[in-house]
Amino acid sequence: MEDISVITAVHHPLRRRIFDYLLLYGTSQVTAIARALDSQVGSISHHLRMLERAGVVERAEDPTGDRRTSWWNLVRRGMSWSTDDYEDSPADALLAREAERQGIRMQIERLQRWRRRRDEPIFGEYDAFNTERTAWASPDEIRDLSERLRRTLSEWQESIDLEDGQSRVPVFFFSHAFPTEP
């Protein structure tokens, strides 16, 4: 089970963007992160320290040897959790539900941004997809589905050769499985 401090740290809107930036670009300088996210260096530094306290990022050695700049990298590359994990603590359960709401808002906003930008030349050859399914499942079967999807996504991501010269853009995938009614 994830510590609630990790969940709440990552699910702040700007900290989530910092997390995703480091996930995609690796060890980075604070100024580069600030420029890419259209934010102030001081704000990025503050949020990096919050992520550091949660054990999500760490300071990295400056590859140029210039100690006047601040470099950071990810300590962890992902997390998996459920609001049900925190039902024993009302305060943590409240924080987990808010983090879940924030995460869902972010997912929908990303999808909406893509829909607005899909006709831009950089995305000319890309096609988004939507996959959905309704089926019968037990709680254990939903957990099994989650693990299988995580494994499949990891294998897919590890199979990509970033040195093969192909042009790529960042891709976001999200999925939810939950009880429903017809």
C-alpha cells in the first residue's frame, strides 16, 4: 500500500506535471523544468522539495560539474493504489478520495487537450484509441486485470528503442475498472 504522503504529493497538479516531465525526460535542471512547464523556478524548486520529502524525486549530480544549478531525477517511476487502501483512517481516506478526483480531472483534461490539438502537423500520423468493455468480475478478477494491464504496459514501454531514430511524442494511457450498472 502506498503511503498517503506519496499519493498527495504526486496528485498536486503542478507536482504531477513535474513527475511526468522527469518520467519522460529523465534527470533535468530546475530551469529546464520551469521553462517546459511555463512556471517560475522558485515554484518548481518548492514542489521538487515536496516530492523529495515524499521520496518521489532526489537531487542529482550536475553533469557539467557546475554546482550553481539544481538537477533532479525520479526515485520511482509509478504507483498503484486504491481509495479502499485507506478506509481504516478517515483523514487518509479523505485525502485519497481527493487525490483520486484530482487524478481523474487530470486524465480528462489531457484527453480534451489532445482532442483540441489532434489536427496539428506534429500529430499527423498519430491516432488515439478508445477501448472499453463491460463484463462480470469479482474483486480478485479486477485486481488480476489491473496487474495484467500494468505488466503489458511495462513490456510495451520497455520494447521501445528510443535510439532507433524514429520520431516520437509523449503518449499518455489511462484506464479504470470499476463496478457499474447497465
